[in-house]
Amino acid sequence: MKFEIKPDIFDNFVDAICIINEELRPVYFNSSFANLIEESSMALIRKKPLPELIQIDDFDWEKIKLGCKAILESPVREAIFRTKNKDGRMQITWKSMRDQDGVYKVLIYFKDVSLEDVLNRKYHEEISRKEETIKALDQHLFQISLIRDVLERTTTFDDPLVMLRNLFAHLSGILNIDLAMYLRQESNSSSLQLMTYTSTGKIELEQREIRDLSEAIKPHLFTNDLSHQKFGDYYWLSFRYLDDSDRQKYFIFAKKVEFSYDDENLLETICEPLSFSLDNRELFKKAMTDELTDLYNHRYFKVRLDNEIHEHAERRRTFGLLLLDLDHFKKVNDTYGHLVGDIVLKVAAQCLKDFCRSTDVAARYGGEEFALILPDIDESSMYLIGERLRESIESLIIPIPNQDKPLKITASIGLSVFPKNGKTTTDLIASADEALYQVKNSGRNGALISKKIAA
């Protein structure tokens, strides 16, 4: 019997295929079908109807019979049906076909879909694993980027606590932290001192409230039971480190919601190098700070001035240099002694600190001379700045031990602007110094901007 589709094309199919007649008996089957029904006798196979040959549980054979009958008896003769057994392992598809004499037969296609389901499941599991891997890589990239950003911020010239406060603000914005604090053990004491803190805009806390909170959590720090605990309205995380003098220091973070595992890992990864950076910066500050006035010393001033020249040259921006000399300071020492002279220097230094912006650099240049670097200031502003500082110094009232009358001081100020008055450290200092001595030679207690033009 000839078919429109020659049956022998199915001989090498992996899936079981048979063609049945109107009595549901096979007129063709391939070797996979014989393996499926575990019967090798062709004659025996052809004698039995399909339901007796297939030993697969849970098939709705009535549905299959009705489907085959519909194909064989329907005038349309074009139909495809599919069904699975109850465990979903085996799928049967049956469709109409006919021979060249116009006699319709039914092609039955048996497919074991359990392997396909396994492969499908494995495929989706693999996709899920890859998505998790991508998510983890994204998290790692975020962490690396944040850690690099943190480390870059620790290399600024800012005061260590200013740097830490700015860094806390940065982390708070990224990780949605509501409160960050840094506590350090005081020298020769077991008590902890609140060094700096950052409170985000979401939770506005007064300085008094912050200090009350820090006092309340201190006992929990010593007993190591603060982390992952809800204390008050906050969930807390704390990280403890020791400095070179074995003093304890704590980085403390608080949120209104609980910290995630990723938050904790990231903060711990950040705090460890941050702790070392603070130690190094404290040592650096000691090496670069004048002990008497707590201003930067001459060495640091020169390094910073070199740096500002390079940076402003790259950005094509101007900045100012101010040199200040206390008038008749030798007379103060000669009249009241060096202890009073030291008091005068400290008061003048504090005046400079109060006068400075956060970006300015105040240093003790030597003796009774001070220097101030003013980034991103143009020539038109420099004289006004110098005059305001001169007035601030003149308005100081300095109490003197064992004296009824307080001491008043004045200052002479010389100003120069980069790059107009100098393009190198030496030239810029020389221009400001020259202006300073012109003021001194003109009666002191004044401010003058250099008129020297750099080559």
C-alpha cells in the first residue's frame, strides 16, 4: 500500500511512530515503537488494536479512540489531536493521512517528553543561575566602585574628621543610612568620645539628640551587643577597630529598617581600610601640623601650594595666597613674656580658622607669620578678603593673665594671585611677601595686593 508520505522515512526516528487503520490496528510502525511496546513480532503487533499494545498507564484511550474515529469518518479528514498521560511523561499526537487510493489512516506519534521537561527545567535553572551570577557581579561591581570612591576620598587634603564627615554623608545617600557616627576612646581613659557624625535629610536630628544617642549606645558597644539589634527607633551596625595606641574606635550606622546581609558586608569592607586611613591621616596630621597653633606647618603649606598651582593650572582657574604678619609681635614677647606671646599666636590662629572656608588652607608660616591659600578666588575678591581678615584680627580682645587691661593686636597682610603674580611656588610667595613688606614700610595694619606681573 502506498501513502502520500512514505512510511520508511520514519524508520530511523528516535520517537515511536505507527500508522493505524479504522480498526485501530497498526499497518506500519518503526523500531522505536516496537521497543516502546516491548514486542518484536511484526505479525503479533498487527493483530492487536493499539490500546492493547500500549502499556502506558493513565492514558484516556476513549478520547484517543474518538479522535481516531473522527479522523477516519469525518468528511473533513484534516485533524490533529494531542494528549498526555497523567504524570505528563508521554505525549501522543495523532493526525490524519491517506494513501493514493484515498483511504484515510491515522498516524500516531509517541513522544517521551520527560527528557524534554528535564532539559527544559535544566535550561530554566541554568538561566536562573546565570541571572543570579549577573546580579552578584553587578553587586560586586557596585561594591568595587564604591570602595574605590571611598579610597579616593580618603586621599584628599581635608582634615581627617572633615573627610570622614563628608564620607559618611556620601555613604548615607547611597546606602540609605539614616545616621552615621564615629566614636573613639579618649587617651588614658576607657570612655568613648563622639568625634563626628552625619544625620541625613530624612531624619533631622539636633546635635544634642545625636550626643544623647551616642551616650545611650556606649554601654552596648562595650558588651558587643549593638549590631543587628533594634535600639530605640533604629536598627544598628557597629564595627570596632584598634588604632596604633590600642585605643578603641567604632564606626556606627543606624537605619529605620533592618540592614541587609549585603549592607553589612559592604560597610565592613569599607570600614576596615577607612580605619587604617584614619590612623595614617592622624599621623600625617601630627607630622604636618604646628603643635602650638594647630594650623598646618610650613612643610605642609609648601606641599599644598605646589598642589594648588598644578590643579588650578590644569583647570585654568585662579587662586589667592595671603601672607599675614602680626605687627610688633617682638614687643609683645619683650613686654609680657613668651607665654603671653604663645597665647597671642593661638588666638590669631583661631581667628584664621574661623575666617577660613572649608576649602581654604591656613598654616603657620614661621614665627608670627601665617599663610592662607584661597582656592578659586579671583583678583577682584582678594583685596576684600585681605581687608576683612585684617579687621577681624584688629577686633580681637586678648585677656592677659595677671593684667587688668586686655591686649589688642594688628596685622600686615600681603596678597598675590595665581597666575598673574606668580606661576611657581617661589614666585607666588615672593610676590605676596613683597606686598606684605610694602605694608609694613607704610605704617603696618593694612592689606595690599601685589602689583608684580609674572613673566
